[in-house]
Amino acid sequence: MLRFDGSYVDEATLDRLIRRCRTATYDPREPLTSAVLVEAVAAGRLREHQDGAPLVEALAGRSRSLVRRNGCEALADQHRAGGCRFDGDPVLGRRRPKLCHPTNQHPSEVALPEDLVLRTAHRLNPNAHRVIAKLFVPGEETSWGTSRAHAVMTRVLALDEAEVADLAAEVLARYGTRHHDLAGILSRHADIVAHEMQVTEQLTEDRHSVVGAYFTHEYSPEAAGLCNPSMATHPDQSGLTAGQLRFVMTVRCVGEGHLSAIGFRTGVLGPGADLVVDEPEPLLVMGASHPASHRRRHFHGRLADLRVDHDTVQLLLDGLAETFTTDELNDALAGVHEHFLHRESVQQAIEQVRRVAHACYDIKFPTSTGLTSRLLWPTALAERNGMEDARLVRFGEDGGGTTYLAPYTAFDGARVSMHLLATDDFREFRVTPMAGQAAQNKGLALFPRRIGGRYVALSQWDRESLSVAYSDDCEIWEDSTMLLAPQQGWDLIQVGNGGSPIELAEGWLVLTHGVGPMRAYALGAILLSLTDPTEVIARLPVPLLTSTAEERDGYVPNVVYTCGALLHDGVLTIPYGISDGAIGFAQIEVDKLLAQMVAEPR
């Protein structure tokens, strides 16, 4: 039996219909194709046969692509007038989405069924008890402040040893349980300030610890908000029962001064719509960072974005290999002839070169730490005011392996830029800036595999519309094609993506976000062609998710925002930020979502 939109046609009936098509016009020896059936529908021959009615409706859904190839203008007119709804192709046997366009209502008047998207009871709230121990230099809290470090150091060194011992014990007793290896953190901070202030005297262990304590402060990364999550399949799927899938989720942590960092959560999906979110570990840990190697081509691309003169770049990087280290770069800069150093443009270019180099780094966490305790804290100058909105994707390599990639927005207080996180195990990460016009501004989201041999991404480089961008190396993104522009009442300010596209048999499912009146955010959805992601096959005519009365109030009011959903067991789970203050979860059966989408007119 073949199913067409709820009706069934058996093989014998289908065979009679095929023969009916052929006897009218076609040579029986002609190979049967979808075009034969479509043209028969267009000519109205099957309408006369009672068995043909379900087939007419089913084949209408094939009309858009087949009309282009076979010139069935009559059926094209029917499709544009009446819309389409289809479940399958009787010849190719390929499952297709059920697209539905109401004929008696404008899309703006259509509302989704109330029970289509279900919010779960889960709510992730900021936890101010989770703190990190940061380096603190008195007087340098602001960029215009005057350091009081030497005065503080002098007073600490003047303390008698008995008082120093008491202070060291008190600090460890009061704060030690709030941090992973507080003694080690204090020791590292003491080494940093002692080196910078050229302290030469030998310090006792207690005094060394106390020096570190006076140059350390606690900071709560989640104190102001927790938002903008993205989900992906966890690399460890052990210990689960049938129908379960473990996930990893990035979250944006917002603390004092609107500084953002990237945290992690884990949980389990399935069977079906079941959802369990693990309690995060109580202690936060920042990883140790180290300079990474660099590539000349990437360096040139990033410096071009910063509008550094090409000839000056050639001068500064002359003699370096295609791949080089930060030490080799420093040697090259030190070797620039003093004649050129008198030029202001060269001095400015050197500053930008060092800035780009500083933005490329590796970060590693201790093996003793769990994933939810790890915090990616801003390290480079380009992200000193925040690492925002990571869009995590499990990326399938052509050779069959997988890695995890997450473009995120780096903010230095004045400029934003896209940087890329890469990891295989969520313990060791590499961070590199992304270059090219299509990587400008915010919101880049990678497709989960190459298409046509190239990396593909959704870009919002112009800050108001959605484009499809391409790259040969995932570093430089120059080529882009406009995909979606603001055009509906709820997205007239801007449109963007809601994370990496999800691959279905029917196409690439893309969650979108739109910004409308009163700067209110809403989520939407579109469907792209699998082979040509610049082609929109269908879209949801109304928002998929908007803030409820209970969700409107928060750090940034009237916002629902996601950086990536996860499909499992036919259910799409959407984690979303609630007014930048907390995280909620919504779920929808993907087939029901597809059934609400409207086929795009040609």
C-alpha cells in the first residue's frame, strides 16, 4: 500500500492509473517517471478516475520541482493557487515533508495550534554561588585607573610572619571549598605580580600565598544572567538505555559588568520527549591557556578585516613560513629595520599583528575536572568584554570522524568579531579568529558537514539579514549569498539564525530569530534544499516561539533566543534564553513542524 496524505492506494490501483496515463498519450515502452504522472495530472486525465483523486493531491507536491524540468504549466498554476500537501513520491519512494498553505487565509492571520510547541517544566537559573578566582590588581579595575599594586605589595611584605601565617590559614579555610585548587591559583597570581614588580626576596610559603590572596578576587560569572544555549550530541554515549541520547549544551554566562563567558551543561534526551538536565558541578574551573601556531593566509585575512595595509603586512611577515609560532612572529617583528619603525602606520600595524596573534590560543582543563565545571573565560584582547552566544555543532568530517565546532561572538568593548572554538573532547580547545566579510559581526552558525566539498555557514554579516556563506578552510569566509531578509511584522528589524541547520531527509531545517516592535525577539523556522542551501523550500508563516507573560521580564526583556536545537527520536528540543536571565526548553514533533510550513513560491 502507498500512502498519500492519509489515503491509501494499492499497487494494483497504481498500476491501472499508470496504464491509463500511458494509453492516453504515452508509448507503453517509455520508462515510467514522475514526469509522466505529473503531466497526466496536469492534463486532467486522472481527475476522471475515482482512484486518482488521492494521487492528484499527492503528486501536486512534486509539481514545483518537476514543473521546472517538464514544463507542466497547468499544474504549476494549480500549485500556486491551491498550495500542496504531500507525503511521498510513488515512483522515487522518497519521504517528503507535508507542506500546507491555507487557501482562505493570509499567512499573517494564521496561528499555530496551541499544543504544537510544548514548554517543559525545566528552568535553568543563574547560580551566584558558582565563582571563579581572578587576578586582581588594585587600582586597575578600570582602564583609566592608576595602579596601587606596589603600595599594596610593600604593605604585605612588611607584615610579620605570625600574622602572615594566620592570614594564609584564614584565606584557605574561608575560601578553599569554593574553588578547585585555591592554593595553586594563589601561587600563580603571586608569581605573576612578583615578576611584574621585580620582587627579589625569597618568600615563605605562607607569605607567597598571602601575596596571591591580596591580588585575587572572586567573580560570579552567572550573577547577572544565564542564557542563549546550544545543544549537540555528547561525545560520550555510554551507560544509556534504549532510546536515550546524552547531550552537551553551551550556555552564555553573564556576570558583573556585563562580561560574558561560555559554560557547559549536560543531560539526556529520550525516549521520545523525555528530558533530564543534569545538575552542574558546584565548582567552576578556568583552563590554562597557551599560544597557538598561526597560518600566514589566515593572518593576512584577519589583518585585511582590520584594514591593515597589505604592503605593510608583507613587510612584517616577510620570511615567516606558512605555519609559524608566536615566538617566531616576535622574532620577525623584532627584526624589522628601524627605518620602518619610525612610520606611524608600521607601529599601528605591529599592534594589530600582535592583537591577531593573541587571539589564537589553546586552552586545556585538568583531567580531574568534569565538563560542567569548566568555564571558557575571555583570554584574548579581542574578547576582553565577553565571549557570547556560542553556536555548537557536532561536525562530520569527510573521512568519517567528528569534531565539535562553535563559532562565538568576541567583544572587546568597542568591536565584535567572530571566533571559532574547536575541540574533540571538551577538555582541550583551540580558539582562532574567523576572517572575511561573511564572518563580520555576530551570529555565524556552521552547517554540520561540508556541502560540495566546502564549509558552509549561516551568516548575519550585515547585521539585519541572513546569508549563506562558504569557506575552503573554515577560517576565511568571503563568499556569501542572501537567503532571508526582514519582511514580516515580527522580524522587520532583523533576522538571524537560531543555531546550526539540522539535516532531515526533506531538507535543512533552520531555526531563525526575528526582532520586531519594542525590540521583541521571536523564533521562526525555514527549510532549505539539501543540495543548494541558498534555496528556501518552505517557511513557517508565523513565529514558532514568542515570550509568554511569565517570560517577558528579565535582564533584557521580551527575548526568546536559541543558539542551537537538537533532534532526537522525532522530537526537536529547543533550549532557549528567557529575557537573558534564565534558560527554558520547548519541544515539538518535527513532522508536525514540517506540516505547518508553507511552500515557497518560485
